[in-house]
Amino acid sequence: MKQRQESIIQFERGGRQDLVEREQAELEILEKYLPKQISRDEIVAVAEQVIIQVGAMGPQDKGKVMGPMMAEIRGKADGRLVNQVVTELLSLE
């Protein structure tokens, strides 16, 4: 999935609409076989719960949060997005 998405971005930058369309079609086929991804809002809600559960107080506690967080939503969300959300939330603490 990630490879297809990155390819689409590169092909768009290169002006190769024919390849963009091919990659998007293949991506749509793959999406049918994968578990439904949760939304950013759902990730935020889970992250807030985990932060409270582990008692995270700031960016230095990111490791405490990521383990339980990924265990709970494995396969349902992109790890990069989860990392970004956790970083943002811990920066607010």
C-alpha cells in the first residue's frame, strides 16, 4: 500500500497521469483485501486513552505510549500516522 501511494505521488510530480491511474487502480484492488483503516480522530481517541493509562507526561514518554498503542490498533492504522498523532499529543502535555 505504502509503495503504491508513494509511486502515485512521484508519478504525479513527473506528470505521468497514465501511471498514476494504473497505480490507483491497483491500490483500490489491494484495499478490498485489507482491514478497514481507522480515522485520524479514532487514532487520537485511542492515543488519549493510552496516554492517560500509562501516565505519559510529555515527549520523553513517547516510548511508553507507542508500544501499547500499536498493540491495540495493529493493522488498523498506518504507523507513521500513529507516530505523528502521539508526538503531537505529547507535545501538548
